Amino acid sequence: MSNSEQLEQIRNGNGFIAALDQSGGSTPKALRLYGVEEDAYANDEEMFDQIHQMRTRIVKAPAFNGKKVIGAILFEKTMDREMDGVPSGQFIWEDSGVVPFLKIDKGLEAEADGVQLMKHIGGLDALLKRGRDKGMFGTKMRSVISAASETGIAAIAAQQFDVGRQVLGYGLVPIIEPEVTISITDKAKAEAILLAELTKQLDALPEGKDVMLKLTLPEVANLYAPLVSHPRVMRVVALSGGYSREEANNRLSQNAGVIASFSRALTEGLSAQQSDAEFNEMIAGTIDSIYDASVAG
């Protein structure tokens, strides 16, 4: 387990977890929303240079600190790069007081049985060891649920917890993320099935092997209250999932004990063309609004 100060901050701190983990497939869209078009980079390496500049600018904003942002999820290439000459994870913790997590999944399989399982994570043991050595507190991996399929959702939960146990073996805390697509017509039913499957998996974990959950904001407020209070759950965080920041904050404020882990809703309104003063003012307002929604319950 990582140091006790980080553990206390994640388990009991007021605030939210920033998702700064857009990977290859989602990076061009994230950059477009930030005002950086595809003609601004010639290849993947230059694209990742651009997104790293954006992330560094966010992290260095005065409002981005452990008083309201308790953790941040990083893409592997972010972990491997530096901010102001310091390894990114170390910089985020030492400069901002924000606990670093590492996105470890390698994308999704094609949809089958109403879900998209994670692709096989090749070299996972080596990645977990490297993440631990680079000061990561935990990890995050994402699957997607697109229908209220009992067998599909059971497979999602089983795969997530299989990987989660591997993560726990390296002294890291896994964030388990079975995302429910917000546009599906049977979303509430899918969430009820997911609650049952997650509870089953959590009940099977031994004492001292605690995980975090990252879940789509539910149709029924406080649906996930039993997970918030489960003894094997360190924290339940919510993804914005395509909701606007206003809608995501509104839904979040109705779910007691759940805090935000927003990506697109966090960067909404930020632009490469803004002056530092404009950028810092915008990110400060965003952080305040997400913090307020996270502590409302």
C-alpha cells in the first residue's frame, strides 16, 4: 500500500478525482474540444505532446490542488513523461498534493451480449510494477455496458475483479469502472443488475483487499448507497459519461457519499487560446462546481 497520507486523502478527503487519462482513441476529440485541431500535429507522438501540454497546464493551475482535487488518473504516456523536469506522478503529488492513479486498460473488445469487455492487457505485471515504482497509488480500468444483459454484466464484473485482484497483488488500489452508457433505454435495469453483480464480487474479497468503484451516475438517486458503505470499498466515484457538467453535477449532488471523477466535464470550456489568467479562472470555477457537487451529499 502507498503511504498513509495518500491513503487517508483518498479514503476520507473532501474533493474529487480528476480524470486526465484520455488515450490514443479519445485524444483527438479531447484536443479538438481544447481548440487544437488535427493539423496541429503530424503523428501520434506530436499528438501526445499536445495533450501532455494541456494536462500540464491543468495540473499547474493554482486551483488544482489536494484541497479540492484529491486524486488524478493518468494515461501511461503521461506517467512516463515529466512536468517541469519531474516525473509526472511525483510532480502531481509533491507540487499539488494530488494522489496519482494509472489507467491500465488497453481499450475494449467489440460489443457482445450487450457489453464490451476489456481487451487483454498484455504485459500487465510489468506495467503494474513500473507504476508502483513511479509512485502510482492505484489504477483504473474501464469496461462498457450497453444493455441490461444479466450474463454480459456478470462477465464485466468478473473480468474487472480478476484484474483488480492482480492489481491488489502489487500493493496498488484498483478503480473498477464498468461504465453504463447513458443513452440506453434500459439504463435503470442495467444499473440494478450491475449493483447485484458488484456486490457479489465485493463480498468475495478478503478483508484488507479494498477497491474503488467508478460508476455512471444512476437513474435512481442513491442506488449505489450499499456500495458506498461496503467494507471492501474505499471510495465510490462517478464518471460524467457524456452528461454536461451542469447535468453531471446535479446528478452527483443527489448521490450521498459519491464523489466525481470527471474527464470531459472537467475540461469543458478550457481552450489552448485562453490566456493563463483566463484559463486559470475557468479551471478554478470548474473545480469549485465539481467539488461542491461532490461534497453535497
